[in-house]
Amino acid sequence: MVEGHFIGVDVGGTKVAAVTLESGKERDEPSLAPTETSSTERLLDQLAAIIEDHRTPETKAVGIGVPSVVEFKTGRIRFSVNIPLADVPVREILSERLGLPVFVENDGSCAALAEAYDGAECVSPDLVMFTVGTGVGGGIIIGGKLFRGVTGAAPEIGHMVIGLDLADEIPAPEGAPPRPGSLEALAAGTELDRLAMRFAREMPGSELARQLRTRGRLIGRDAVEAAQAGDEAGLRALRLLGGRLGVGIASAINIFDPGEVVIGGGVSAAGELLLAPAREVAPRFVLPGVGTETRIRLARRGVEAGVVGAAMVAVQEYDGG
């Protein structure tokens, strides 16, 4: 691994995190700031300012993780929903402004890279990661390297279809993604919000139902906290969401036969309440003989995986360049 100072920035729909690495180790705790989403120019200004705040004379490169479809070679954002960077050549703009090499990568791929390494050592060379938050993203590591596909835009794990009725016709998708039947539509944090409301209404004697009567609305965090306290409505919501995630995990195992499947993102804070049903369901849909050595686990780095991985992208790409 290249010696020197590298900066990682993880751009989310609600917050921007930044961290610095030296010799593969974090120098400090990630800094956080609300994401400036009012315009493209303001967001670019914010990213430049954050990088300058973390920059030293020894800084060699910057990695930026975004929740977007990225053309990696050019660093242009092909598609983005939660941040105003669609069709923006982020790498070119920020490299020129800062006078530093800037590499732009999908945030799920950044998280996967962080989980594959412990400092400079690759500890999981064949890995599939699912990041379950507001949406569902992820990344794929093959032989210790990120898999990006022919254009650099892969993988979009959250948009694999895991549940769609095709018995009589093929439905025409309408509106913006996520498409009906996709993993993101069925297992993201926004779906957990809906499941919390659903089971609260179906189980009027539950703690979730009491909270709904008191506050008028629920979010996924309420379901997690209720489930942790043993509330059956919260447990049902997590079991269903985790089971759906398990179907997606099975597809990844059938295709890649990885050493590890790693679950991260904000919803992974539910821990075994999410992971246990995923582990139970996945083997039902895996072809016998496949995935016999696959381990399904929670992300070691938790919510910091994305920002640490962004810095690691800078290290690897600077080294490779």
C-alpha cells in the first residue's frame, strides 16, 4: 500500500462524512456535515471545502463515494436520485479545483472495499456487500479488487429483481427507480418504514401500535427499537425485511459463490434481528453445492465503511496510476 496521506469523502443524501488515512489507518474520527442538496454548485463547493479542511501538504489523492451510478474512468455521475450531481463530471471539476487526483466511486463499492481489507491486508478477497439504508446498494470484490463492469457502473445490487409476478404478463415499469419487485423496493429502509406502519395497524395491541396512536406515524427505527424490546409487531417487520434480503443474498451466492456476504448500512444496526432471518432464508434459494463456504456477516466497520472505503479507493487508484 502506498505511504502518504489520503482523504475519503462519503456523500449521502442527508450527510457528508470525511476521514483521512495514513498507511492504511485512520488518522481521526470521521467528520460529519449536513449535505448541501440545494444545487449542484453548492454541493461541489461544500465538497471542495471539506477536502481543503482535511488536506495537508502530504495529501496525495482523494476518494469520493456517492450514492449514484458512476462512470468510473471519467468520474462522471450517470444517474443520481438523492444528490444533485446527475451528469456532472465530478472528478474533472474537483481535480482541477483542488490540484489533486480525485477518484469518484459508488458508495456501496467503497464500503465493500473497506470490508475486504484490514489496513493494508486483504482479508476477504472474494466478497459481496449489501448496504441497506434509505436504499439498497452494494459492491463486489473479486480477487481483492473492485468489480466495476465494462463501463465502471457496476454493480447495482439493489436493483436486482427478487419478487415479481410474471405469470401472465410482463409489467411495464413506471416512474423512477426503484422498480417494483426489486430488492431496493422490498428491503430498503423506506420499506421498513412502511412495514412498521403496516404491522402496527394489523396488531393493535402492540407497542408499535401504541406509538402510532401517540405520534401518528412511524419510521423503521421505531420497528427496530420495538423489536429489540421484544415487541411482536417490530419483530414481524424485521423478520419480513430480513427474509427478503435473504432472497437477494441467495441470488448473489448463486452467481458469485463468494467467501463472504457482508451486510452494512443504517438498517444493519438491527444486527441479528435482520441477519438471522436473512441467514435462514438464503439457503432455501441457493442451488445445492453452491455457497458451501460462504459466510454471511455484519459489516465490521459499521456506518464508517463507506467513508473509509472512499479513502481506500484513492490509495488503490493512486498506487495503480
